[in-house]
Amino acid sequence: MNLRIARIAAVVAGLIGLVLALATPLLPIKQTAVTIDWPQSGSLAPVTAPLTMYKPLEVDATIPCSVAAAAPSDRQTVLAATTPPPAGDRARTAGLYVTVDGEALTVRSRGALVHHVPRADLARCGELRIAVDADHAFAAATGISGQGDVRGDLRPQVVGVFSDLPADLQGPTPKLTIDVDSRYTSSPSVLKGIAILVGVACVVVSLLALALLDRADGRRRGRLFPRSWRQVRLADVAVVGSLLAWHIVGAPTSDDGYILGMIKAAPHSGYMPEVFRYYDAPYAPFGMPFYVVSWMADLSVSSPWLRLPALLSGILAWFLLSREVLPRLGLDKRRSAGDYSRALWAMAAVFTLFWLTYNPGLRPEPIVAVGTVVTWCLVERSVATRRLAPAGVGLVVAGLTVSAAPTGSFAFVVFLVAAAPLWRAVVAHVRANGYAATLLTLGAAGASVLFLVFADHGLVEMLQSTKLLGDVGPSEPWHREIIRYEALFQQNPNGSVARRFAMLALFLGAAIVTTLLLWRRRIPGVATGPARRVVAAIGVSLLVMAFNPTKWTHHFGAFATLGAMVAAIAVVAIGPRSIRRPQFRLLALAAVAGCATLAFESTNGWFYPGNFGIPWGGADPAVAGVKIATVFGAATVVLLLAALVVHVTGWVPPVPAIAGRLPGVATPITLVATLIIAMIGATNVASIMIQRPAYSYGQQNLRSLAGQPCGMADEVLVERDATAGVLAPIGTAPDPLVGELNANFTPNGIAPSFSSSSRGAADLVRTGDADNTPSNTGGTGGGTLDAPGINGSTAALPFGLDPARVPMVGSRQTGPQHSARAISSWYALPAGGIDRLLTISVAGRFGPGDLQLEFGSGEGTITPNGVVTPIDIGPAPAWRNLRVPAEAVPAGATAVRVRATVTAPSESTWVAYTPPRAPKLETLQELLGDDPTLVDWGAGIGFPCQRQWRENGGVAEQPKWRILPERDLAAAATTTWQGGDAGGPLGWALLLAKAQTVPTYLNHDWGREWGALERYVPYVDAPAAQQGRSEVTRSGLWSPGPTPQE
């Protein structure tokens, strides 16, 4: 192509591409406007419509005064409300309530009095008109004087419309119109779609033109990869083999369940919503790779399938590191086989360790890591060739990397640290082709990410979403970055051995390379410019990451490729060609041993549910009772003393000669990283063997390959109806629970309410005050009944047990506490035998042997033939299900009875129990089927088949079930994270329904507290509201008003 035509194409296409990219956030979108009108279909029956933004844009209502006047005067009547009255005070202080009683017609919004009309004036007024928006709440009755006008945002929370009025009320009826805040439900307009397509095409054309202009320099185009790039090395087999094996047997990352919930919701929401927090705001401008995984989820929710992008990213990253990065660093097998081998194996070990511990899951860090190394390769090619087309493509890649996560800014850091040589290339290109052809093309490439980020959202909409995420938090300032490093040194999976050493290897490698570059200005065998830019990129990226408002350790996964690069340089820097003084070599060895000591002073912990059966999962790794950290600590001291002796005496041991003959894999960093890789691999495989035939995450992945992707849902056994499993007593004792002996047990011998505190989540940074968060929910914390049960007990029973059929007794007494003892009547065991478990519901705190089940055999006269202490998994004193596995039941047993003893009673030491049960069990998957379910983000990866509750247009579907992870994680993290204060789904789901814990057991792992299943029992049985929908064209600057946090 003629160079003049190429310049014109670069200028025209670059200008159009840049202008369209910058205009994309402002171009119009099609936004779905949603309204809810009530009554519906001529009926005043209640309807549900939980708003994910909690507050509507506006509520308008009219209440005929005649309807209010006709209401009974001896009680309060709810004429219209936006939360269900049976939900109690929480509902009344959150919603809009229009009520009438013997004194007045009253309007309250969010608990604030807006207006009231005395009952005596109702005969003279026509109707009460109500309007509530973000600026004020207004109410006035026609025909009489007076009005209420309260300034400020009193918009109520809306989960539906409810009324005490008859559904078929004739004549004038109340009317309510709710304008839903559906600002995030939008799609590109035709104009915007065309602009994006044209803009992307122009960017491509301009980059092609730039490449043609580059070739005018007359130099021969270099090879894209070395000639040996197809050659398979042993390191390739080791790295790719490790990634493939870990993909099946390895543990998940902390947010896999979180992201799984988002990608399940996206097809129905129309965007990638923050379904567990932030009022369902878009996870934007980041998270673009999640859309790919969302499309994959349409085919299968199998964990290995959904995590395939992370695996492929790891393989691509290693391909670039080993084929492109090492030669760019000057490390070539033909120049120095020893340096190349050491660098290759160090790069392989550190990269693999980073990837296995940080990047095997659904989080965006794998994309960031591979995007960073792709950008680095393109920038270094531009620097080496002084051509700008690679840099232009690098700008596009860097933009795509930023769209994955905030740490994607590392890709632009690569440009920053190479600014000087890139500037020289730009100047040369400008001199040859002019400013316009050069700068417009590069500008269009850098701005091209805007086409993706603002494809279906406007500028103001996106800015408001970003601000909302910051307002809700967590959002920490840059100077609190220490929080991230404190988490790295905690004794939990955030600071596990593998995670800790990966980052310590990065820090140590960067320190070694920086020191030698400052000291000697070069490292023999390593290209100085690229090496400087690698350590500069690490340093600047660490500073940039400080401005990330969230401080989680999983963000360190973005350093996987940079960490591998600096490790390769570092092992050459401390090799025999660079450091000949033995004391310095010994100091380097001591530094590696010291890092290993710090790393092994932690646990081999993994995130739920990958922590089941893991050796050393809650303890420092040790062999034969000796901690590995102690061994490395001793080695550190010995090496430091040896360095001191060599430095003082001048004695020179033959370390360099020995080191020169060692294979490349034998460098200290490589050996320690390989040891940790072997440890985590072996322990994760061992967990599968330890847990068999019970559930483990590795087993879930293996079964997924066999077409059984549902994970723990196929292993958790559930009692659909706990009452149906209650055993029948033998005999005619008036109270069989104490039929044989009763000393101080009574039907109401239980605390009125009680809770069990969490000991804190063991596998993540807390998101709430775990020590003050009850870990028992869903009706296991006591309470009282309005009417006595079958044996006169007024205690609320857990697990859906029917008090009209199921009795309860307990040892707790009013006033001074006395010792208590009880022996129940015999209860007949099923004639066909026990199906896996015998259970009994108990509450209270008591010793391990204070409640036992005694078995007997025979017909008529029962002969005792064994006593078993049931398994108690806690938490005390909450209601819980003690269980006896079928294999622990004495052979020939036909009956069972309860023996309970409290010898050291106190206000907190007591026991209450119900009759034993032979539960009728089915899997959780069979019970839930296709029902809408709220799977807590901490549990999601273990339950991939459960149908996510859906949302569209700002209106959510009420879930029928909730699945919680293990109780400490639920109390410390998922429940608080998903709560109403943060715009989570619990803020509206628990206004519509009461949670009821369902008895569950993990098959073959009866002592495991796997988590919990809750059934949502609606306060009001009502259908979902019908919605009015219309598409409205909006400007990119459109805003419907403040967000719930403003």
C-alpha cells in the first residue's frame, strides 16, 4: 500500500475511532422503565415485588376516605403497605404504611409520620393523595384543610403491596403506583450499536495502517517467537501438568461462589449484577471476562468447565513467559545454558505456585496476569524494534485487562515504566509520518476499551454505580494498604503457606535484582533494560494497588507473571557468574530460608469447601512432630552464621564450584517453591482419599467429568418433613419423653431465647463482627408459641417440627437451678431398619455424656443392649440435631430411649430434647429441584446446580430456600455481607419470609458441619406482581435520581 494512503488511513480511521470511543459513554441507550400498579386484575389481594434497589423512584397513592371510614374502629387496619405487616417492626420502620384506627387515618413512610386525618373528618374528605419521592413525602386529603409535607428522602422500601382489606372489595378502592428504580436495565440504542461497530473497525484499520508505516523504516521484520518455540521442554510438562492436575484436584478460590452467583444472574438481569450486595448494581466498569463465563454457564455449571478460562490463561501465560519473556531478558540457552536452565526452572516454580494458590478459579486475576505479560511482550517488542504497532496493540490489550479488574492497571504500568524508550520511538515515528497519524492511532487504541465498558450503560449511570460501590464499602484509603499484608500473615487461607511464600518470593526477588542493579548497574547474562523495567513494574504496581479500595489478598494473583519474571532474573543475579563472594551467596541462601520460615509459620488452609479433609488445614505443617518452619528457621541461623564466619575469616568454601555443576532446578527459590507445590498437591489429593466416600471438592470435580456436576447438593441429605420421622412411643405413659424417670424436667424447661456466637471465620478476612453475630439462624434460637403444644410446652420448636404432634421437655428451671435427670419411654424403631441415621433434636449446653440414646431389643419386654452417645456438631446452646449412624446402632435393636442428666446445672447449663427420629432422607438436589434459591456466596461453588433467584428491571424473584456455608463463615462473612445495610438480598428476602432451618446431614461424613439449608416461609402468601414495562431512550448523561446510599 502507498505510504501516503497508509498515513491518510491512519489519520482518518484513528480520528473516527478516537471520537467514537470518547462519545460512546454519552450516546443514547434504551432503558427499561418499570411500574407496578395496584390493585391488580381488579383485586386488592397482596402481591410481592421486592425491589433490589430497596427504594422506588416514586410512590403515588390515593386512598378513598370512604374506605377508611368503613374500617373497624376497634383495631388498626392496614389500607395499603409496601412491606408485609406480619413481618413486625422491621417492616413498619422500612415501608410505607397507610393505616386507620379509632383515632385517625395515618400515613407513615420509613417510620416517619407524614400526615394524619382525624377519624371524625373522614366523612367530609374525598380521598387521601400521597406522593413520595427523593425530595419529600407529601400527603393531603381533598375536601378538608391540612396536609403533610416532610422534606428529605423518605422513600419507603418496597417488597410488594399488602392490605387488610378484602380482596373483592366493591366500590372505590385504594390505588398505588410504584415507579421502580430500574436504571441498570438498559441496552445499546441502534445509534450506539452502529457507533461501536464503526469505531472498533476504525481502530483495527488504524492499527493496520500504523503497522504498514512501521515497515517503511526498511528493516526486516523480526520473528514473532524464537525458532524453538514448538520444542516441548521438561519445564513445560511440569508446569502444564501441574495446572491440569490442579484444575481437577485443587481447591477453589474464595470468590468462586460469589462470581458464580453473578454469572448465573447476568442472563436474566441483562448485565453483570452484584447480586450479593450493593443493591444489584453492575460490577462495572470491571468484570468483562465474567460475561464469557456466563455464556459458558448456559452449557454447563460444572466447576472444571467454568474454570476453563483460568486454566487456558495459565497455559498461555506460561507459553509467553518461556518463549518470549526469557529471550527478551537476554536469557538464551545458546549463550549460557546454566543461566537459562536456572531462570527457566525458577520461573516455572514461582509461576506455578502463584497460579495454583491464587488463580485457579473464577476471579479476574488470571486474566490480569496474562494481560500484563502480553502487554509487556508487546511493549518490549516496540522498544526493541522502535516500531509502534506492537505498542498500539498493547494499548488495546491493556484496556481489555483493565476491564477485567482494577489490578488490570498493571498493564498500563508496563507502559509507564517503559515511557522513555517508547517516547523515543514515538518521536521517530512522528518525524517520519506526522503527529496525526501517530497520536490519533495510539489514542484510538488506548480509548478502545470504552466501546466494551460502556456498550450498554451510560456515563452517569456508570459513575453512580461506581460511587455506590464505594459508599457501601468496604472502601479503604491508600494509606490503609497494610490491611492487605496483615491478612497475608494471618493463620488462615488468606495467609496460607503457599500464598505467603509466593509473595515473599516476589519481594525477595525484586529486592535482589534491585540491589544488584543499583550496585553494579547490570547483571551478567541479563538484558539490563528489560530487567529494570520488570522490577520497576512490580514496584509501581504495588503502589497502584494501594489505591484499590478493597484490601483482599486474592489481588496478589495479578502478580503471577511479574513474580515469575523477577524470580528468573533473581536466580541468575545470585548465580556463580554474578556473585563470586561466598558470604553473599550464603546471605542469599539465608534470605530464601528465612522466607520459607515465615511461609511455613502458617497453615495449609484452603477456602470452603476445599478445606474438607486437608492435612495441616488448621495447623502448621510438621513431619514427625517437627515443624517444617523450625527446620527452615534453623537453616536460616546456620547460613547467617556461616556467612559471618566466611566474611570474618576469609575462608572460601567450594560453594561456587558446586553450584556451577548443579542442575537448574536446584536453586533455593526453585526448590522451596517446588516443595510447597508438592505439599499442596499431595495434601489435596490426600483429602479426596481421606474423605472417601464422603464429599470433597476434588471428588466434586472428578464427578463433574463423569456428568454429575451438582457437587455437595448430591451429598447433603435432607429431611423434607422432620415431624414425619418422629418415632412412636411404646406404651401409654402420659408424657413419654420422661416416661421412665423424671427429676426436674418440665415441658417449659428451656430458655425463652438463645443464640450461639461464631468463633470467627477461619478462611477469610471478616466482613462483620463475627463474635457478636449469631451463628444459629432460621428458628434454632428458641422463642415462644401463641398456644401450648401437645404436652403443654409453649417453646417454639425448630426444623419445622409440629408442636401439635411433637412434645418437648427441658431441665432449665425458674429461679435456682437444680440437678435434673430423665429417662424416656421406649420408642419403636422402624421395622425395616434405620435409613442411615437416627437423630434427636436438642438444645442447651451440656457435657458429652449428659444425653445418650439407649437401645433395646425384644417384643413386649424391652431388654437394653447398648448405649450410644450421639454425635453433636453444635453450635450450643442452639437447637441442633444429634445423630447416630446406622452402623453404630447395636445389632438387633428394636427400640430406643433417651437418657438425660444434668449434674452441674446453671443458667447456661441445661438440656432440652424432643423424641428421637428415624428421618426420611433425600438429597438436597432432589428437594430443591428448580426452585429459586439464595445460595450464599461462600457456598456457591459447592452448589452449582441450584437455580439462582432472578432479577430484571429492578424487581427480584423471592427465593424459596437459602443455602449457607459452614456456620462460622456464614456468621462472620456471608450473612453480614448480604445484609440489608449493604443492599444485599437478605434485606428484602427476610421482609417477605421467615427463615426455617431444615435438618441436613452430609452423607458418610456425619460429624461434619457442612453448612445449613433454610426454607423461606412467606409471611403473606402472595403472587409476584404484574409489571408495566416500556423502553425509553435515554442520554448517556441521564440520571433518575439519587442511589439508595445518597
